[in-house]
Amino acid sequence: MCELLAMSANVPTDICFSFTGLMQRGGNTGPHKDGWGVTFYEGKGCRSFKDPMPSAHSPIARLVTEYPIKSEAVICHIRQANSGAVCLENTHPFTRQMWGKNWTYAHNGQLKDFIETVPVKLHLPVGTTDSEHAFCWILDQLHYQFGDQQPEACELFTFIAGLSERINQYGVFNVIITDGESLFAFCSNNLHWITRRAPFGRASLIDAEMLVDFQQETGDRDIVTVIATQPLTEDETWHKMSPGQWQLFCLGESIACGQMQVAETSEAK
Amino acid sequence: MCELLAMSANVPTDICFSFTGLMQRGGNTGPHKDGWGVTFYEGKGCRSFKDPMPSAHSPIARLVTEYPIKSEAVICHIRQANSGAVCLENTHPFTRQMWGKNWTYAHNGQLKDFIETVPVKLHLPVGTTDSEHAFCWILDQLHYQFGDQQPEACELFTFIAGLSERINQYGVFNVIITDGESLFAFCSNNLHWITRRAPFGRASLIDAEMLVDFQQETGDRDIVTVIATQPLTEDETWHKMSPGQWQLFCLGESIACGQMQVAETSEAK
């Protein structure tokens, strides 16, 4: 369907290693060939690289693997289209501004009848995906609930977890959302995460012949969490999230989590 | 101060030639070394490439010159900071969503006391520039004036010309705004444009040793308008806009223009 990748770190960290693994799944080791995108936060600013062509063959994706952009929060997405044509306006991640911040969102899954039955009013989609429609609906609800003032992170993301559970009733809604400080993940049926900290070890990518010794690449106090649809390395133990589970990360650490009641789907879509 | 570059075309066209000239002014032939950005529209979607480092030395800028992205509307900006630190959130162009479209904006100039005296309410800046503040103020005013419905282009951009004239009273406000279809330019003191169509000729860049024969690069029916702070070629005749003049382009053609009353500034800032 699609694959998600995200990172939260306590020091600006590049995602070249993980992205090198993920991009192979966009037309090489995986079928997610209908575009890809990545959004890097640097302070309050963010920048995205996007292409509606397969990541495995994209010159822009190659630049991202070779040019180490250091960031404390990153969201990536590679797409296998099911709702909406293959085009730039349907390519994740989606970024919008609210409360003087950049909010970035990427979704894996499919929502049945969501666009048709759940209207949006204040935030209108540019493209035609169920994913962007759901993002706009979330922003509408945040405005109705909190008005002009952003609440503190735990209150905000507990509310977003409730919205995610409601959207999830329409199908499969694995989602990652960030404002560059907090990184929120909701698992519908398929999300894994790992936190790396001292003592660091080595890891090999599953999708490419690449080994990294994190000991050489990091400082003693670095804490880096990576979230992905499927584990990207073969010699580390990833946490598998359960359906309805959500996690909130900040500066690489898990700072809150919860479990929503969901009907388990019969298979990983 | 800063330099602007924009393009409107009736067929998807790359901007590699003009961008190659412009990027030299970011730390090489010009002093605009405090970041750069470019936004390409492809259909309703758009993608930006940005870097807070000088364009003349940016690997991402080099990619943009070498990877021909075909677009019908483009806005570029290279920055020489005067309001707001050199960082990603202060790097133009700025893109926000309204009426189900991506709106992109870039500004050249400086506004005195604008942030302090002209409040924004619905659209809050992420960064600290007078430029982004002015963009947010324009979006606020569009919402107050037109509500949920985007008016037709001439009514909309005539209204934006009036807003531009009001902002211009605070200093220098050369600006380019697009929704991917219409491309609007308001001249405070420094903007030039040229429309290329058959019979096409040759042109040489002022800022780099590069000659292009547009006859070889284009079709007979292609119409391409380029707008820039200063002419980019030495063997073509560019239209110099007068203070207070605005132009609206669509598919490469000038479709409307007007003249606002402004106090002429004593020098090109």
C-alpha cells in the first residue's frame, strides 16, 4: 500500500541510512513506486523533497541519500496509490500551517467512504486522496476544539489519538504527525519503532547492502527514535505496535502512549 | 536586498537556464547569500527546494539546474537578509493553502514597522520576517473579503494589487504571488519581465557563460514569460515595470495590468 518512515532525535541527525533502505522499496525491493516524499524540520522551519516518480530511480531521492540534512524530526512516505491519481498534489507528506507552526502528516492505509461521508470546511484538500482529506478533517477538528491556542502536547495528541481512532473506523489508518517538536504515531495495523542510544551497536539494512556502526556516527548522549511500517534493519529488535496503540515522541524519547479500542483488521493491508 | 525570479508558461517548461543565472547572484556574482528557494507547480501540486545556504554553493541548487522540472508556474527567490535571521523558516518562497489551492509568495524589499503595527489573526507566521507577516496579512484580508469562495482571477488580483499598495506604504514591496494558474507581480521599485514566443531567438546569461537558442528548445506555440528583479540576459529587451504597476500573467500571457498611485522611492533598495 504505502510505507512510512519517521525520526525523532535529541540532536540534529541525518536520516540517510534509513532513507537509503526505504527508497529501495519504491520500485526495487518493494512495489511502492507511485511517488515519495520526505520532510525535514530544522528549527521551526521545514523543507520537503517530493517526486511523483519511483524513489528507487529518482535523482532527487539520490540527492537526499547523499546530502546529509541534519534534523530533529523527519517524516518520509513512499506511495503505492490506491486513492487518487499519481501526481504531485497527491504525494505525501502533506504540510500545513496552524498556530504559527508547520504541521506535517503522512498516512498509510485506505479509507472507505471517508471523503463522501465526512465533510471538511475550514481546511480544503488540494488533491484527491482520502489521506489529505483526513488531514484536513483533523485540522478542522483541532480548530473547533482548541481555537486560536495550541494546547500542551499531551492534551493535543491525546485528542488527535481519539480522532485517529474515529478515522480508523473507515479502514486502515496508520499515521504519523509532527509539528517539528512532538512526533505522533497511531497504529492501525502496521507500525514499528526503535530507540537507539548508548551503548550504540551496528545495524544492517534489509533492503540494501549497507552496514552502519552507530558508535562511529553518534555522540554518547544522542537519542534517536526511528518509526517505520516495517523494520528497516535485520539485526536490531524493533517494537511492534498493536492496533489502536499510539506513541508520542519528543527529542528521541517516548513521552506518552495510549491504547484505543479498535476492531482488529484481518490482515496487514 | 533579495532577488526574485518567476515564470508563467503555456506548456510545462523548465527554468534551468534562468535559474542558472539567478543562482550565481547568491554568493558569486551577487551578494544574496542568505538562502534561496524555488517552488514549481505541476498541475495543482507544487514542490519547493530550499536551502538557507548560498545558492552558488548549494548541492540542492545544482540539482535544480541539472534536473529539468517542467512547470507552468515557478517562483524563485534568493535572499540577502534584512529582517529575520538566516534560517529555514525565514527562507522564501512561502506556500500556504487556501480555497483548495496552493498559494506561493516571494517578496523583495523591506517593510518598516509593518509587523509591529499591522496585526494578523487567522494566518500566523512561522518565522520572523516582515515578508511572511505580509503574506499572512494578505491571506487574512482575502478571507475577510471573499470568505469561502475564490473569486475570478481579475477581481481577486485587482484586490491583491490594492493590498500590495497598502503594504508598499511601509517600505519596498516587490512581490510575486501565484496559485499555479495566475501569476501576479507588483512592482514597488524594481521588477522586469519578458515574454518569449515564436520566432524565438538566442539569449546569453549576464551572470554565467551560457547561451541558449530558444528555437531549439521550444515549440512554435510556446509562450513563456519570465519576471526578474533585474534582467537575466544581455541580448533581449526586458520590460521595466514602473513603481505601483502590477501585471497578471496566465499561461505565459499578460492578461491584466494596472497602475497604483505610489510615492516613488529615491533609490532601488
